[in-house]
Amino acid sequence: MSGTQWFFAVLLGLGLLSFWFTSLREQPPPLVPTQTDSSDTVEPQEKEIPLQVIEHSVLRDWKPNRDYRGLGLEILVSDEATEEELIELIQSLAGRREHVNIRVYSSNEAYRQEQRQSYGDAYKRGYLLFYLKNLTGRGPFDGLNEIRWMQETGHLPHKRGEKMRF
């Protein structure tokens, strides 16, 4: 038997052993319906209703600091989005990720002005907030988890400059 044939014979043998061990793995028991006593009372349970996040469009996405687990988004929402809706949206998008960077705009023109670094009226009205979260233990803004309100004119200007920490 040549060296190549010997190698393939050993490889085939290992494959057969692997298949055999896999088939010996314990199978879960079959589902058996359980008997319930009709006299048992069942207490109604409150179910948590999932949050309905507002509609949004993703204008751009990336990985902050090239962290494959991170989330970077620039999103577009309605210009009538409330403070509560925006917070729910941010929390929903960020989830349990440790590294998140989200900018929220209410108009395409505000986003374009940001990209051109031309901060006109559309930008002042349409750039709503910036969310930054870095709980990775390293990198810039480590330990930060906050919303920074940015709108200068519109329905949320009273929030401008405020930071909401989580």
C-alpha cells in the first residue's frame, strides 16, 4: 500500500468512526402528552408585549472600530418621532451589543449636509440624536452608554445638548 493509499484509508476509517459515534448519541425522548386535572385553576399571566419600534430606514451601516460584533448606523425616521419612540428605537437596535454608534436623522437633506460638513437649516432641524455605547473595556469612549440630543430647531430643541445615560 502506498503512502497516499494509506492516508486515504486512515481518513476513511476516521470518518466511519465519527459517523458511528454520532449515531450512538442519545436521542431526545418522544413527546408524551401530559394529563392535566381539570380542577386545577390556572392563574392568568401577564405577557410582555414587545415594543413597536417606529419605522426607520438605514442610510449607512458599518462596524465601529472594525469590531465585527459592533453596530454602526445612520438612520432616517419621521420628523414627528417622539422622544419616547426614539429611545425605544435606539434600545431595540442596540440590543445587547457592547459597541454601538447610531446617528438619527429626520430628513435626507440633514444627512447629506452632515456628509458634506455643511450645517444649514436642514441639518439643524433634521439631525435628531447621536447614540454612543462602548462597554468593551477598550478603545475610545470606553464605558460610555448615552444618547446625545442634537436637534436645534423643530419639536425637540429643548433636548439639545442633553445627555441621557443608560
